[in-house]
Amino acid sequence: MTDTNLQIRLVRRPTGLPSPEDFEIGEAPLPDPGEGEVLVANHYLSLDPAMRGWMKEGRSYIPPVELGDVMRGGTYGEVLRSNHPTLAPGDRVVGMLGWQSHALSKGDDLYRVPPEVTGPQALGVLGMTGLTAYFGLLDVGRPQEGDTLLVSGAAGATGSVVGQIGKLMGCKVIGVAGTEAKCAWLTEELGFDGAINYRTSPDLTKAVYQATGGKIDVYFDNVGGEMLDSALACLNRGARVVVCGAISQYNSDSATGPANYLSLLVNRARMEGFIVFDYAPRYDEARVELSRWVQEGKIKHREEIVDGLRNAPQAILRLFDGNKQGKLLIRIGS
Amino acid sequence: MTDTNLQIRLVRRPTGLPSPEDFEIGEAPLPDPGEGEVLVANHYLSLDPAMRGWMKEGRSYIPPVELGDVMRGGTYGEVLRSNHPTLAPGDRVVGMLGWQSHALSKGDDLYRVPPEVTGPQALGVLGMTGLTAYFGLLDVGRPQEGDTLLVSGAAGATGSVVGQIGKLMGCKVIGVAGTEAKCAWLTEELGFDGAINYRTSPDLTKAVYQATGGKIDVYFDNVGGEMLDSALACLNRGARVVVCGAISQYNSDSATGPANYLSLLVNRARMEGFIVFDYAPRYDEARVELSRWVQEGKIKHREEIVDGLRNAPQAILRLFDGNKQGKLLIRIGS
């Protein structure tokens, strides 16, 4: 067993895309769990677009990561040593323990992973991205049977789950992604009714119009920018636009606003944002339902796993260059 | 009694601001009411920002006015001749009878004005703009006691009523307007808690932040553009942004989208549009309540009246240059 804690710390706020120089790789002595604490060995780290926001200075829904601190991140691991009344060595846990190989916890921020759930599943389809899909679509988007649902970033960790839940709710589901392989995955494996390759569509609004009949009831937006404008141009009356993210905007200083927002007026539609953390009291409800759908094969999922915590600063770029499908994870080597 | 009908017809779609050359003034013979019809003499014409949208080609919530047709508009007048079972000469009625001195109607599109209500009141505070304020604020904005309400276009026909209803609901109300006289009217006569002169505020977002504490619960937007962005920058958690109009954008070909729309995500807020016509089944409920508030002096109102239907094509510009306060009406001379 190692006696050092490998850590990746944020040492500079990125300008534009994050770069490896924004991080520092270091080692710290393995900490001893204090009274009531556990020491967790992290096996997997989740990489998520929201992390780009956590690196920024300024007011947001949670404070930014301080310079010099271990970068924030969702993790899956095992309890190594315990002074905690109910957690024992070997217990498999998910938490926000950061970009590091080991961490202390008082346990109240940990979720115990059931035996039938794998580590990658616990961080992906049943983790933050799956929960985001669940609450964002069902609580904010409120899909009805027969609705037309458009999802952007559809081959991503959240989007792929959104579309499949949409199918389970009886919607016609159209996904937007950036490669032919992703589009084929959506329609041939995940059961989407259609897919739009935004990189090869010369007129994105026209492509959206043709795929949806110009009658989008729910648009689940992960990307913002031009895509959001195209969706707004094709809303049905009473449509709901779920603002989950805007990955096209995260690395630029000034966001581009949706010029077609007056479609909300014409179509008596609403655009609404949410933060998955607000739903923490209902995570268990969602995990039970998502887990059942996964076991029954109704929700399929895919992970792309990069080996080695040291590669995280480079691997995170794959969230922004479109070069991954499903959930992006780091396997934390010893 | 005249035997001609003075009409103003739309003959060209405006580019940018409407101009008198977009209209044609003509006369037609006074029509005879057919079976079940009434002939109405219009006394007042309402001028509204929404009219700019009706002049445009293309898909919207109602079809555009066809070139050559009498321009669409809300009117107050008296029944002159009647073949209608329940409407008699002298009855005072409000309808959408257009930019003309006389019009035929089958009566089902007319609202009978109660004796205690004046013509200008019937078109303004109890008319489309008052109803827009009522349903937009109460049904879409859903103000709670203690909420901070920001209204743009606050000295306008809709905004001034929105703010006063907000006060009746127990909100802290801040209005945004474009002259010192308008701001004084809001705070000294209408009971607003504060007013921002957007023309003299060097940093509009800062001014909004200072006036609202950066905690806007309801933002009622009549103007769009930079103002909308400033409001979005100052939302409270769970805020509601009511998209009623965007007068800053109506005369430009391409709208500017709100660059700060991701504030909806950070603050779990929503932005929602509406069209007052959808509330037609509930107009009576609103008129009763608004009328009571007006009689009790709880809602004050003001009209700017321009004499002569022939002046309407010029007078409508006052909606866009900020040169009016309250409701803009045309008194239709004989």
C-alpha cells in the first residue's frame, strides 16, 4: 500500500480552454482518519463540463475552487481505514473527494454504492450526470406522452440518459451530436427516433425544423450558442427549454445570448435553469428508478475511461473537443 | 353625420422604425350593417408597441396585417346603427376595429364598457395593456409578498400598471424609465419604491444592483436588449423573468440575445413568455378587479391623447422614442 496521496491542484485560472499548466501535480503524506472519519482510496474520478465553471472566479451556485486547492470532482472508491461508526474498510462509496488518490471524509458526504452497481455506473448513469438528466428532464422539462423532445450534447453522459428517459416517457426523441458514430449510437443502440449531426448540417435550424416538424415541446440544452437559437426557432406552443449547460460557451469570456429568445413570447414558452445539487433530498428516489431501468436494459450507458490521475488535466479537454462518447472517467492508478 | 369612413391602411412593411410612407390614408363609403351587425363609430384608437410586430411578415402569434388592409388596432366607440339583437345605438364598446373612423361588427368581438368607465380607461388601464399587466404579472411572474419586482418600460401603459399591482401584492417595486419626469411620476405618484433612469445611468447593471440588492424575484421585461441583460445579472434564486415585450428590438432586423441568460441556471430561474389574448376567457375577472382598484384610487393611470386619426402614423413613433408617459391614444376626429 502506498503511503502518499497523489493530488492535482488548481494553480491558475484558465483563460479559454483549460491547459495542463493550470494544474500542479503533487504528493502529500497519506492522512490519518481522525475521530469519526474514514480514509477513502479513490478508484475513479468523474470529469464533467461543470468543472470549467468551478475553475472561474466569481459568483456562481457554488464557490470557485481556490487556487492551490485540490481540484473539485466526483469520485468512486473504497474505504481504506475507518473511525466511522457505520462505514467499514472495503465499503464502496461515491463522493466529491476531488482530484486525488485518497481523501478523508466524515462520511456524511458519501453515498454507499449497492453491490449490483459498478464504480463507473455509480459515477455516470447513476451518478451526478444521470441525476442531472433525471431531474432536469422530469422536473424542469416535464415531458408528456407524445411530446417531441430535442436533446443537444445527446451522446454525452447527461444527454444520452435524457433521451432514453424521454423514450420511456413516450416522447419522440431527437438527439444532436457531432459525429456520425455518435448519431448512429443514438438511433441504433439507444432508441432515439432521430439524430442530427450538427457539424455536417449546413443549416442547423433547417435540420432541426425537419427533424422535429418545428414543434419542439421540450428542448434539453447542454450546449448553448447557435444550437440554442436553432431550437428556439422551432418551439411548439407551451414549450419548455431546460437550461442544463452551455458547453459551447464555457471557454469564452463573453457568452453569446440566444437572439431568438422572443420565440418564448410568441410560443408562450419558458426557459428554465436548474442545479442538480438542489435535488439532493430526492437522489435516492432517482437512483432507485435509474438503477431499475439500467438493470432492465432500458437505459444503456457507455464510459470512456482514461488511465492515470496524472492524465486528468489533459483528458478534461476531451469534454470540449467532442472526442468522447458517454461518460468520461479517470481510472486512478496506484 | 359624415357619410365616409376614414381609414389608414398598411401599404408597405416598415424597415426599422415605421414611417408615414408605410401607410395610406383613404376614405371609403360608410358601410351599412347587415343582418345581426352593428356599425360602430370609433372615438379612440389605442397605439401599442405590439403593432410593430403585426406589420412584419412571417410566423408569429397572429397573422401579420396584409398589405392594403386597414391597420389592426384596439378601439373605443359607440354603436351608430344596429341590426344586432342586444346592441343598441349609443352603446359604448371596445373592440379591435382597426385604424378607421367606423367599422362593422357582428358584436361577438366587442366588449360593452360599463358606465363608470371612460373611453380612455377602457382602452388603457382596463384595456389590453392593463390586462397584459394583470395576467403577465400575476399568472407568469407570480409575485409573493416581500418579493423584489423590477419593471422596465415602467412609465408605459403596461409597466405602470404592473408596478402598481406589484405594490398591491406587497412587493418592493423598482421601475426603469428614460426621463427624470417619468421616474418622478413612478415614485411620487404611483408609489414605486424606486426608479432608475436608464439614460443617465452610466452603468445600468450597477444601478439595477444597487436598487434591488442584486435580488430580483420578478423581472417584468418590456424592453429587452441591454436592460434584460442587466436584470439577468441581478436575479435572486428562483426568479421569474416575464417576457412581455422587447421594444428596444422591434425595429431592428436581428434581435440581440441576452448574453447573461446562464444566470437562469445559476439562480434556478425561469424566463417565460405569454400572449394576453390567451387569457380572453378570464378578461372579465381581471376587468372587475382592475376597475375596483382604479375606482379606489389604488391604480392611477395617465393617457397621452393625440388628436386626429390622420396623425396616427406619425404618433406611433412616440412609442419608440420615449416621448410619452402612460397610454398613447388617438382621438378620432370627425
